[in-house]
Amino acid sequence: MAAFTAAVLVFVVSACVAISVASPRAYEELKIEDLRGIMSPEIFAEPEFEAGPKLTKPYLDMIQAARAANRKKANRLLVAIGFEVAGVVLAAAAAVSTLISSATAH
């Protein structure tokens, strides 16, 4: 019975971890200040090789933040999968134990 209880608890933990991945989170976006900075007339007056990095930096920062957030989500999903596997193993062990106990009792 303890193995079944442990299996259920492990499945509950895996579900909670998986749900945490899907929960709404703040996301990286360009702010008005960023847009004003990259849309200034001074930037467009600069030669292309100087203005390019200034125009693309806010977008690169946003992409890097999104990738970091996705890595964290992927890691949490791997943890959830690990708990699911542990839950299956515990449930199988409990079932085998119950079957063996039942067979030896008769």
C-alpha cells in the first residue's frame, strides 16, 4: 500500500511541475523607451554599419531572454518526466508486490 501511495504522490508532483511550465508568465517585449531609442533621427543619420547594431540590439536582447525562459521550461518538463517515470516504476512495483503477496497467500 505504501508503494501505491508513493506512486500517487510522485504523479501529483509530476503534474504540478508540468502545470508550472504552462502557467502564464511575463514575457520579454520591447518597451516604448527601447523603440524611441532605436527610432531616433540620429540613428538614421548614422552610416549603416554604425546604426545596424543599435537597431538590432533590443531584438537580440528579447530573443536571448525568450531562449533563456524556454530553457528553464524545458528543464522543468524534464523534471516532470522524471517524476512520471518514477511514478510508473513505483506503481509497477506495487502491483507486482501485491500480485506476489496475493499468490503466496493462497
